[in-house]
Amino acid sequence: MPSSYWRDQLRPRPFIIDKSGFRNRDLIGPETILWSTDYPHHRCDWLESQRLIAEHMDGVRREAAAMCAGNAARIYGIALS
């Protein structure tokens, strides 16, 4: 299955301003997704980050915390305080 390739070889994967990808997060597993601003590139959402996170992730606080920090901490072995 394509999803097995994603989980085994392509993670972690960041997303930037991708509402449809976020809505389909269960297809690849939210534990493999990292939210990104892609600063300083022209298509980044810097300065609007907090508002866009709230819009994208309204109603899924636990997944939002994982995608915004927890997944990266787990994957890269960083302790969150």
C-alpha cells in the first residue's frame, strides 16, 4: 500500500498552508506530519502563524500539539518542557 511507503520511508513530512492535506491526515497518520512556516520563503505564513494554526487545527488540540511540536520532538529526540 502507498501508505506503508509513506510511513516507512518518507516521514516526517512538513506541511505548509495545506487545508486539504490536513483534512486527510488520517490517511497517512498524524504522527508523521510536522507543521511548518517555511520562513523566510515567500509562501510562508510567518506573522499569521498562530491564526492559521487555529484555523487549520480547530477541534483537534491533541493532534495540533503533536504536529506543531510533539512529533518533531519525538522523531529528533528533543525533550519538551
